[in-house]
Amino acid sequence: SDAVLRYLVMAINPDESTDAADRSLLNIMLSFEGQTFWLQSDFLEAPLNHAELARIVSSAMEKFGIEKCVKLYITDNAEYCHKSYTDILSKMYPDMLWVPCAAHFVSLCAGTWQTFFELTNKFLHLMRRLFKKKTTASRRRRWIEFLKRHGNQSPRQPPRPGFTRRTALFTAVNYYLEFLEFIYDFVSEERETCGTSYIDELCDIFREKSSLSQLEIELS
């Protein structure tokens, strides 16, 4: 009923996420009484702009019949997100207010903080290349076999390439810190069979004691 629905809060995630097939999409979430639900996902054929974002949001609300009861429009602080509200949605739904997303703000702060760890950023970039998609199956298999040979009977797969989310980034940091002592020997073996410039760069980090010490500190 309208009495039940009038306090619904729709939270919009305008970031261009990707699905398992690497297709860009926009997720729309609906929050109500402390719980958040997935409403719908829309595949994006082109970079998102304010007009397209407003069109998708308004279509979703009208599709589910909630356009009269949604009171908050929550997005990140990107210009096109805010503009979708000021230029279009605020005029279509005058009772709806725009609220910047606190999680996106924290993410921006984390991104700024991350820039101070240059060596870690370089290391993660090289590790991402080490386990890139073209070599995922064979090299990841060799990595698991390597860990087993060195006493780890329950080795875990390395993080998937592409640390585009903060949670994925911190997961990768924790993973490589845990297995840091094994990486140099593994990379050295890989260098003997399929040496590349990024493998050479990884070896250089581990051979230089000051760089390795700094990396351990930064990862920790």
C-alpha cells in the first residue's frame, strides 16, 4: 500500500560495474527499513552521462510503480550523477532529495591514500600482469603446485586480475603479504621458462633488500 511504500529509499550505484563477460552495467538498488535489495541491472552500450542515468532511474521507478514513494536518490558525487538530479530528476520528482553516497566518499579517500604507496602499487600491477587472463590457467596451476611443493597443503588461488574495487584491492594485498616469501622463488622459476620484462621487474624488487623491506612494510 502507499502507506507502507512511502518511506522507500532508492540507492543508485552509477559506477560502471562489469559482469562475468566483462560487459558494463549499471546496478540499481532499493533500500527499505534498513535492508537493501537488488532492483535491476542495465547493460551500458556507451559511457554513462547524466541524461542516460536519469532515464534509467526514472524508468526503473515507473516500471516497479514506486516513483511516488521514493524519497532519496543516493549516488556518488560525480558531476554527471549530481546533474542527473538537478537537471532532470528533481523536476520530475520534486519530493525526492539527492544524497551523496558515504561509501563512495570513503572510496575516494582510500584512493588518495593509496597513491602514497608507490612500491605496493607497482608490485600489485606486476602481479596483475603475472596472473593476467592469457596465462591464468597454466600459470595459476603452476603457482598452486609450487605452494604444495613448499609445504602448503591447502593453497588458495591468487586474486583475479583487475583490482578495480577497494575490497578486491585489500584482498590482494592480504593475499600477497601472506605468500610473499614464496613469490620470488616462483617468479624465478617462471623467468627461466618464460621470462618477460614484468617478471624481471618483480625479481628486481625481491633482490633489492631495501625495496623488499619497504614492500613488506607497505603491505602490512
